[in-house]
Amino acid sequence: LLQSAKISEIKNNRATLEPAIQDIAQSYDLKLEDIAATDRSLRISFVPVNLSKTKQLLGDVSRLSGFAIDTFELQTENGQQLVTATYQKAINQSSKVE
């Protein structure tokens, strides 16, 4: 979907992450409700259309951000579903505390 050079640029510049996630969601016809990013975590909320598109978005966001999915929650309120996914920065296993 995205070229590896573009992905690398986005991972190194958080200011480009939100627009990139919005572009991905739009390509799957998914409506984003919220995006919150820090240096160590990312949270997105969106209205799911179907399982396939939801799975694709979650995988693409993980690849794009470099974060691993931590939690996934599906809520239904007033007949409307909302998915909230939280991603965490992968812990560097090579840095061990002795």
C-alpha cells in the first residue's frame, strides 16, 4: 500500500502519522472517530464496516507506525459500533537490565 521509504519517513515523523492513518482508513471506507499518538503509544477509534476491512486497517496502522497492537475493543452504543485499538511501542529486547 505504501512504499517502504514513505513508511520510514512517517515512522520518523509523528506529525505525518495522523494524516497517513486517515488516508488508510479512507481507502477502506472506514470513518475515523479519534487518533491519539505519543512517542510510546497510539490509539485509534473508528466505525467498522466489516471484519476484513477492520483487520486490514489494524495491520496497516501497525506497519505504518511501527507499533504493535496491544488492545482491541468493540463497543456498541445506540446501535452504532465503535472499534478502539491501542498500539504500544515494541520493547527492545536487546536492552536488558542487569
